[in-house]
Amino acid sequence: MALPAELAQLATELAPFVHPALVRRACADDRRGLGVFVTQPLPRGELLLAARPLAAVRVRGRDEDVVERLAELILERLEDPNFAETFWSLSTGDPTERPSQRPKRPRLGEQHERRGQVLRIIAANARGWPSEDEKGLGLWQWHAYMNHAAPMEATCSSVFLGDVLLLRTLCAVEPDEELTNSYCALSAKLQLRRQILRHCGVPLGTSPDAAESEPEDGEGDDEALLPALRALRALRAARAASVDATAAVHGGADAAVARATELWRKVVDLAAEEVFGLQRPTHPIFFPMRAELLQLQLRAARGLGDMAKVAELHQAMAKSLAQEQPMNVEVLAHWIAHLRAVPAVDGHAAVGATGRLTRFWLGRRPGLKVVAEWMESCGLGPRRL
Ligand SMILES: C[S@@+](CC[C@H](N)C(=O)[O-])C[C@H]1O[C@@H](n2cnc3c(N)ncnc32)[C@H](O)[C@@H]1O
């Protein structure tokens, strides 16, 4: 779905913009290479970037097709010296590489080597740019200069308006503070977060979400891990039932559908509130586990066609993700999906949250229909969540 005209116009008004307080320089920890810092204090919500991509593609196909298409586009455009200079300024993801060793321009006659280098730079710097049914991938220059931090520690977050990437501060920042953002979607499960960080070249152990693995039963001595362990048991039961339900529904026969219904009901009925409690979780692995469980429940509720439950679960998901990063675009997407699931639902809290989030990101409050179309254009429509 295309970006609504009102927001496409806003993107044109905002881009291109790079905040004059941003500088790129070496980090004190040399494993991090270069990073983006600020030269003056900035308040929460400050617009840092409104950037069109250096290169970006969208395709209907497999993940590998998107990478291939982006590499082809970059290889073509490397003939342009301005493009080449910016592209070769990006990290290769090799922690031993000194930024000063990055070549200023591609050397001709080394096609094969150059392609390998392009793919390494894509792996370390590209970010997803999906739309409704399309997979997308692209490079946004200053965004690619930024290092990763776990969502709760990140000082910035981004959203798309079409191909314009908006980046804002999530908190006030001081001069010389490094700006960071999370490389992982807020809803990404634990295993996926680790895969993403490994793929991007973030050394395991430098971020809480890269360091932790799923705990084992019996590891419960650590008080902070107890809620996570309870969640883990529920999560494992839900994973198993979801796999069985999918297999059953593909069986097609009435008995198989009845079995799938029974399994989905079992997943939906897992008392997530009880499992997670209402207390503030303290362990970083808790959030991705809770998000995964709620996602499995959402899928099961959709399988059952129980739209009241779907609405309830989108609300639970919005509140859960907001504990990790309140202004994240996925929080907005779940509030919108909540409102769309059951139009008659008492939407007071959802409308209020939607208003706060859209004002934060856009500086204005478009109608709910426009916001819903915006979320679809970012690949965050209800069917994708
Ligand atoms: C998108 S680039 C970020 C900018 C990069 N540091 C540079 O010098 O241009 C991603 C690379 O930065 C490094 N990096 C990013 N976040 C990091 C972190 N939290 N800890 C250590 N290295 C990190 C990794 O080498 C990763 O492959």
C-alpha cells in the first residue's frame, strides 16, 4: 500500500535533513569502530534525520532475492564517484578493520572482490524496509553510521515515511553522547535478535540482547530470572501447540480442523497475565519471550476468528512492547491493529496512545485511516504483526 498523500507530502517537506549537531567519530571502545555523537544538548523527540536512501529495493520474493537486487543496484551505482565515496565510507562489519583503511573509491578490474565487499557492507549496514506484501532492504547513510544498543538503552528510534527514514531522540542527550538505535525489531524473538546482531557484526557480549540465551529450567536461583522462567515454560507449550495446530489445519479434514481449533484455543487460553505478572520485569530476556508468546496467541486467535481476543492481544502487545521502548513504531502499529480488529471496541486508550505516538513522530495527528495506511506502507499492518 502506498503512503497516504498527506504523509508523502510531509516526507517531501522534511527530507533531506541531517541535524547539524551530528558528528561521526571514533568510539572510545575501538571494537565499536566509528559512531555518531552530538555536539550540543538535544531534547527528547528531536528530529535528527529525514533521509532518503543511498540505495533501497523492494521485491516480492525470498530474502536472498532482496539482497541480490540491492547488491546489483549498488554495483551499478558505484560508477558514480559521489555514490562510491559515501558507500565505501560504510563499515564492513570487520571489528579489526580501522576506519582509515576503508577505500575511498572502488578499484576497477576487481569485480568479484568488489561484489564480496558490497555484500559484506550490506550485511553490516542495511536495514529492512518492507511494505505490505513486499520485502525491502536499503541503506540510509547516517543511520548506517550508528551503532546498536538494546531497545531499552538506545537513545534513538526510527520510522519510515515511504522511503524517507525519520530518526528521533528517545530521551534528552548530552554533548559528546553517542547516539544509538536498536538493530532488531522490538517484536523480534530472542533467537532472532541474536541472529540479527551476529549478521550485522555486533560482537556478542556488547549488548544485553546479544549476550543472553534462553534459560534452562532449573536455572531459577537468579530472582530476576524467575518470571522469565515461568514465561519460558508457557512459551514452550505455546510453540509446540502452534506447530501442531499448523500441521493439523493443513490436514484439511474436519477432524484436523477441529484439532487445530482445540490447539489454538489452548494457546489463546494460556494466562499470559498470570505467567508474566504485572510487576516490572527486570531481566532483558523477558521482553522478547513475552512478545513471542503474545504473537503466538495472536496467530491462534486469528486462526479461531476470535476478533475480540485479537483486539485484546494487540492491546496487550502494545503495552508490553511499550515497556521496552514506549515510542517505538511497533507500539503504534499494535494500537492501530487493536482499533481495526473490533471497530466497536472501547478505543479510548488506543486513540489516546495513537495520538501521542503520531504527534511524537510526525508533529501532527492525522486521522486513524491515514495512520492505518501508513502502518501498512511500513509492513506493519495487522496481517503482518
Ligand atoms: C551499521 S555499522 C555501525 C557503524 C560502524 N561502527 C562504523 O564504524 O561505521 C555496524 C557495525 O558497527 C559495529 N557495532 C555496531 N554496534 C555495536 C556494538 N553495540 N558493539 C560493538 N560494535 C558494534 C559492528 O562492527 C557492526 O558490524
